[in-house]
Amino acid sequence: MDTMTLYYLPGSASLAVHIVIRWLGLPYRMARANRGAPESRPLLGLNPVCVVPVLEHRGLVLTQTAAILQYLASLDPSSQLLDETDIGSKTETQRWLAFISSDVHPAFRPMYGGTAYLEVPELIERSRQAARDALRPMFAQADRRLEAQPWLAGARSIADPYLYVMLRTARANIVDLSGFGQLQRFMVRFEDDPDVREALTLEGLT
Ligand SMILES: N[C@@H](CCC(=O)N[C@@H](CS)C(=O)NCC(=O)O)C(=O)O
């Protein structure tokens, strides 16, 4: 009766939300959004900007990946996916969430039509290459972080699945991740998690 609905597109930022819902063992159902014209999407009316993830729960309609992840963690503080008992750890998790949602995620925009207004294919490709170049030092920060500890914020947190989705997106868009051994190992370890594997299977990604 308390089932939440996650509107998603396979492999997009909604995958991070999907993984956390599974980690928490919460009842949920998935509603796949349509790509294509905004007016054809079931999300219209729920999310004015018509992007996923959208989470419906207990009469709330939640948008923005970072906010939804924090909402989920607060449903079960004992999970310590956002450690409310330790201000340092909590802020560190929020710092990584902010970095990923404000810096890393938007940097992919040229790959998803964000520079289509340039119209000239060569210029659009140049904007994509500039995005790849800008993304590499961002991933270098995460790689360095994982040299010292297994998870971004020390202990496993809601920031880790968001990083994982960004790494998948980087791989799909030929961002150069060579030399980032910690990130490669992070991905392998992450995909070893049964809930991650199940989320990938349910989204048709395996
Ligand atoms: N700031 C938003 C960005 C969400 C976003 O960019 N979603 C993309 C997928 S990652 C989307 O739904 N794009 C629409 C499409 O691909 O048709 C958030 O963090 O939730």
C-alpha cells in the first residue's frame, strides 16, 4: 500500500535511485518514460521539465536525483546511506552529491542534444569533445578519492550509485577514463552487488 513509483529511462540518473530503493528493500514499481517529444511523455504534468527520475510516494511527487536520493536515505536512517548522526560524514556525502549533480551530470549535455542549436555537425562534435575534456579532470577527483577509501564519502552512501551511473554514461560517450584504476575497480565491485545486478536486469541493461 506504500508502494512508490519510479519513472525512469534505462541507465539514466534514475538508475541511481533504482539501486538505492533496492538497497533499502522498499516496495516499488517502475514506470518507463518515453523518449521523444515531451508531449508524449507520461511525466508531463508530474515534472514540468519532463525529465527522469521522478518518484511518487505518499502523495509527494519528487524530482531531482540528489533530492530524491536524500529523501530515500531519510526514510531509513539506520541504512546510514546519509549518516545523520555524523555531521562530517553527512556533509561529505552531500558534497559529492552536489559535485555530481551540479558539475559532472550537466557536463554531459552536449552528448544529449544540449548544443544542437549550433546546427553545424562539426561544431556540435567539437562541443562534445570539449565536454569529454572537461569531464576527465572531474573523474580524476573521484579516482583520487577512491585511492584512500572504498566509497566516495568513506562509508557507502547515496553518492556512490550516482557516481556509478555517471561512469556508465562516460563509458557510453567515449570519455577517456584510462589510467583511472580506482574507478575501474569501483565499477567492477559495484556490479558485484546483487541489488545492482537486479536493477540492471530489470532495466534491460545486461
Ligand atoms: N537535474 C536533473 C537532471 C535529470 C536529467 O537530465 N535526466 C535525463 C536523463 S539522465 C532525462 O530525463 N532526459 C530526457 C531524455 O533523455 O529524453 C536531475 O538530477 O534529476
